[in-house]
Amino acid sequence: MRILRLNKQDTAGIEERQAAERPPPLSGEAGPERAGDRDRLGFVRPCSAGPYIPFVWIQNKRSVLRLTMAEKLKIISLGGLNEIGKNMTVYEYGGDIIVIDVGMGFPDDDMYGIDVVIPDFSYLIKNKDRIRGIFLTHGHEDHIGSIPYLLRDINVPIYATRMTAGLVKLKLEEHRLLNKTKLITCEAGEVVRAGKFTVEFIHVNHSIADACGFAIKCGVGTVVHTGDFKIDPTPIQGGMMDLGRLGQLGKEGVLALLADSTNVERPGFTKSERSVGDSFDALFRGCQQRIIVTTFASNVDRIQQIIDVAARYGRKVAVTGRSMENAMKVSTELGYMNIPDGVLVDLAHIKSLPKHKICIITTGSQGETMSALTRMAFNTHRQVEIQAGDRVILSASAIPGNENAIGSVINELYRKDAEVVNERLGALHVSGHACQEELKIIHALVKPKFFIPVHGEQRHLKTHAKLAQQMGMNPKHILISDIGKVIELTPNSAKINGTVPAGRVFVDGYGVGDVGSVVLRDRKHLAEDGMIVVVVSMSGEDGSVVSGPDIITRGFVYVKESEGLMEELRKVAVKALEECRMDTMNDWASIKSEIKNAISGFLYKKTKRNPMILPVIMEV
């Protein structure tokens, strides 16, 4: 698509020139099977520098629409605000919608039985015919993890860089959605037309390969959406973040900036990923024991450095953990990882090697229950057991909420006389998020008219807002939003106006959204105080007790050691039933309520505990 840049002297004959410059029809309905298909799907070359145009022509299936700047751009976060993870942002303009990221979150400790937390998609499902594409910043779970759940109801093209697309492909294959999904790979610098939007991919540095931000353009103006990023002057691969393009956009004029707030509380600059390599070298050099390293499976550059230093000191590398194996498979196939010949061996082969020739790369940096490192520590891994003297390197920081799980694994490693090395003892991990000075650079380059901090809890958003003010931003031009709130932008105004359905949807096994707050409250109740079931058989004719009441408990007390309490409970239930009979109470629901109240009151007085009580009446 070519965009006409208009000067005052160009107004004569403008309609004729615009008609000549109309783009080819926008398909967006099939994946690019040939190079020529990329144009059909809306790929265009990056626009040359210059002020953003007041209107453009875009052709859809039925008509050609003239977009004016009078229309409003809406930005709606369905996740990633006032929380860590579950990142998802909706852009809406002129009847068209694009979605940036479809992330998942991890359950809190009190979310019993919940596997993952995903955004509420109801607004998108309601407006699915207006969605022109999903654009992904990078391949971390908090940005792509919910894609399979969204695609159950919505089928639109997904645009991503090669590494991100490779990781998404694994998810789609697992959920049997690959053949139904249009997954389109892009490169930094490419521009995609999606309805009334154009989206430019901009290279950024992060803790995963092929991360990008976006310059999103429509008739209202340009919005820069950074995604997760840091400025790494010495990256392992891929080059430094494209600050030049951000500066160029700033000169052209940026309406709004949405920037990563994760590390805004940290002063200075985030260290380069390359600095971790020196720490690995020191730990491998001269070590005569087996070395086991755990890190995030998606951190391809970190894994590459581990492999390089292992090869340097003559060690063979074995890998364990499904997500680690998958990430390495994708990154190797796509050329993001280079494994020297003869270095990688099967895990079963390490038993034949001397200890000083072994390096194991494993999952489990967050103490996950079923991860490979946890299974090694607790002797449930089928191929590897922790041995005395093993050097176990934890090359990852704890995600908030995982500290106890990680601590449990570390204690077990110490119990087996392993040598545990974590970031407290050396520079074994660096963040993938920008600190304060890097954020200041972005603000200075982009020079947005409006600023919307994203990707963080309330304290992160507020701190980022203060940083923007320090950089000269008008406080009235900063909007701190929340999930579900609608931000409306015009060329000269920004405000929060209205809400859409948003929140958390819980995934429990194959069930999506069938576990709500009431169910979670019941699960918490059961976990903390247990359950008592009171079973009574009653006559359907006269309401008399035929048998029972029988008392069944789970998770409350050990029955064999509390027979006296069980007998007291039975007497309380009998008394409640007798009172119901004397009051000529024949309604089963009312009788159940009386039994429940009587037993609940007795137990709290006796034990100061409040188990779940389930009266069951069987009519005979």
C-alpha cells in the first residue's frame, strides 16, 4: 500500500490521484503460500519519513472508504494492567479491530486446582467479524499463552516474527488448530495492512529472540506499542534495538506511547545478556563435578551461552524438560541457535560419561511441581538423580509468587549435598525489561503527545507516569487505565470513556470458564477446613427418619481418633431432625438448612473450625 503525503499545493486533483493510488483488495483470509501472497495479505514496505497523513484510501471487499481524522481510536486492555502477565490489548478504529498479544497468567496460591488464567474474550467474540488480525510482540507465555483458547471462537490471521510463530505453531499443533489457523511470519521493518490500520514491526531486545514492538497507524495518528523490551548494546544475536526508527517516528509525530512498566522501579540500565556468559565461564572453568543448569526455556540466548561454554570446556550437553526441548528444537530449526557438532547427546548417554564431561540443561527454574529439576531433586525423574557434589546453577530470578516453590527445591538439593549456585552468588541472570534510564531514552526519542503506561501493577503504572512527567510530559496527557476500560484518542484529546467486559477466566483441565469465584471459594473452604456429609433416609409419606443420620468426613478429622466427636455430631443431627418433626417441617430444603446450621454452630463452638457441611436426604 502506498500512502499519499499531501502538501497544500497538492490539493488540486486530489481525488484523481487518490483513485490511482488505491491499494489492491485486502484479503486477510488465507496464509501466504507464495512470496507474492504477502502483498495480497496486506504487506507493504515501511513508509518514508514525513508527517502522518490526515486521510488515506483503504479498499475493503465491497467499497472504498475515506478515513478522516474525525474518527476516534479506542485502546482497550483486556489484560496486563494492574497485574503481571495476561497481556492483551485491543485497538479499534473505524469499525476495525486489531489485537496485540493474547497472553495467559499463572494462578495465585489460593486458586485451588486452576491451571492457567486467561483474559475474558467476550468482547472480542461479540465483535469477531470486525477483527482484522492478531499481532504478537514475542513468544513468552504471558503474551501468547491464551491463543489456543481464543481461536476456539475466533479465526483471524496471526502475524508474528519467525521465532514467535514457531512457538505458536507448537501450541496450535498441541490443540489441533494448526490447519485451521492463518499464521503469517513477518520481519522487523515490515508493515502489515489490517483493515484501516497499518502495523509496522520494530526490532527490540528482550529475553527471547525475535521480539518486537509496533508502530500502529490509522487516521487519528501513530501509536507506538513497545511490548516487553530493554536496550541491550551487546546482544547475543539480532542486533541492538532499533532506536533509529523510534527516533524517526518521534520526528514524524507520535500520538501515543504504550510502554513496558515492569522494571520502572529499578534505576539505571538493565545489564546486557552477554554479561551472564562471563559468570558461566567462571563456574565451568576447573569444575570437576557434573553441572546442571536451569533457566527459562524460552531464553534462547541464555541457552546458547550455556552450550558454548560447555563446548569450550569439553562437556557434552543433555537436555531434559518438554518445554526446553521444544524451544531448542524450534530455535535450532529456525537458525536462532547454533549447536556445535557432537556436543548435544541423549540424556540416557550421560551415565557413560565422567562427571567433568557432563552438562545438563533443564526446566524447573521456578520450582514447578512437575518440572525436570523438581523431579530430580525429589528422586522422581526417571533418568537423572541429584548426586553429592553436583553443581546446580539457577540462572533465573524468581517470578513473584514462586519463592516458596523454588525454596523447597533448593532445600532438597542441599539435602542431597549438591552445590547450589544462584543469582545471589553471581551475575547469573539479567532481566529482559528496561530500567529507568532506558525508559527515559524511549520517551525522549518517541516524544508522544499522550502516554499510557502498561505491563505492570498499579505501583509500576504510577511510577512510570511520574517518570514521564520528569521527561516533560503534561500530567493531563497521561492515562492510567485498567482492564476493560476504554481509552478514546483523537489527534488532540485522550480520555477514558466507558468499559467493556473484562476480567479473569480460569482454566481447569479441559474446562474453560466453568470455574468461577464461587467454586474457588468452595475449593478454598474444603482445603482449609475439610467437609462433613450428613446422610439421612426419610419416608416420602410421613417424613419420618428411616435410617441415619450417618456422618462422613473428608479432610476434617481422622475418624478413628475422633469417634467421640462423630457421635456428638450424630446426636446434634438427630436433635435437629426431631425439632423439624415437632415443627411439622416437611420441606426437604428447609430440613437440610436446619441440619447444616445446627452442626455448623456446634462444630465452631467445639473446635473453632468451619468445615463445609453437606446434608443429604434420601427419600424412601
